[in-house]
Amino acid sequence: MFYILGKSEGYLSFLLETIGQLGFTTAVLVNNQTVPSQYPYQNALVELNETDEVGFAQRQAPAQLVLGAGKPKTRKKIVAHFLPQLRESDAWVNLVSANASIASTANMGKGIYIEPGVVVSAHSQLGDFVFLNRQSSVGHHTTIEPFCSIMPGTHIAGFCTIGAGTMLGMGTVVFDGVKIGRNCIIGGGSVVTRDIPEGVVAFGNPCKPVKELSADDLVV
């Protein structure tokens, strides 16, 4: 049984679409929130049931686990929160849209979500709990470390490294061989032509750091 841990409504609507495209018909959302949803996220292909953490703890069958949020910090918090509750029979699964193109030599960790239109090139490395949003691309021999979130329309060239816990905003372009440090936020539309140090907010064309993140903002 699919269990979706956490809830971000816009993200959840796309997640259910992918689950349905892959032929799964049921899923369970583990959600402690009592606030009514502002946006529709139900999917005609997938029957979505809801439970709280008590219900999740009482599950009978092994769980196939996916994350229900897209931001790196939120994803890391969800994993840390639920980790003590998991059993040996549970498994983090990779959800890859049928409309994505993944090279046969790409290496993927666990808990990864890849949306439609994504291209992952040869010999690339995707770490655990990476999120690749729609129409983004990852070049050959590029490494994306755990808990990174790559927003729509972002293009990362070859031989790049994106450090753990980093988020690349919509429409970012990363040039060949660039290294972006851990725990960075790269503003949408940025053109990254040179290395970016860890723990900063950076944006622009060319992309430059504009401030350091506080300890509370770090993901990993």
C-alpha cells in the first residue's frame, strides 16, 4: 500500500497524477492536519484515503512510502519524524513519471520523485529524497545530492554537483562543471556560471550570493 507522508496541496495533486499514471489505484495520506484543504487534489484514477499517525502505526501490511511535500527542509523533517516508526518491511519507493526520460546509466537513491517532462542524462547520480519538478533536466555525469528540490524548467548541464538540501528555483540554468554548495537557495531564473558556496541565498545573471542562511534555515 502506498502511504504518502506529509501534505503540500499543490505538490500532492501532481503526486497523485503520477501514482495513477503508473497504474496504482489506491493510496493513503498520513496527515495530522485538521485545516480544510484550500485546493482540490483528488485524482480520478486514485482512491485517496486519509489517516493520522495512530492509524499509520496500526498498519498491517508493509508500506510503500513517498513524501507529500516538495521543499527540502520539509522533506527532511518528514523523514526524520517518521523514521523511528518504520519497520524493516517498509520501503521508500521512487516515483518516476511515465513521461520522464531516465538514462539507463543514471544511478538513483531512494524516495525520489520525478515529474513529467524531466530528462536525466547518462551517468548522473540522484541522491535519496531528491525531487525533480516538471520539464527540468539533469546533464551527464552530474550529481544531485540528497534532499535537493529542482523546480520546473530548470536545466543543469554536465559534470555539475548540487549539494545536499539545496533548492534551485524555477527556470534556473546551471553551466557545465559548476558546483553549488549544500543548503543553498538559488532564485528563479538565475544563470549559474560559477561555483556557489554552501549555505547561501543566491540569484541573478550571473548568479551571485546575496546573503548567508541562518542555522535554522539549514536542511542538512
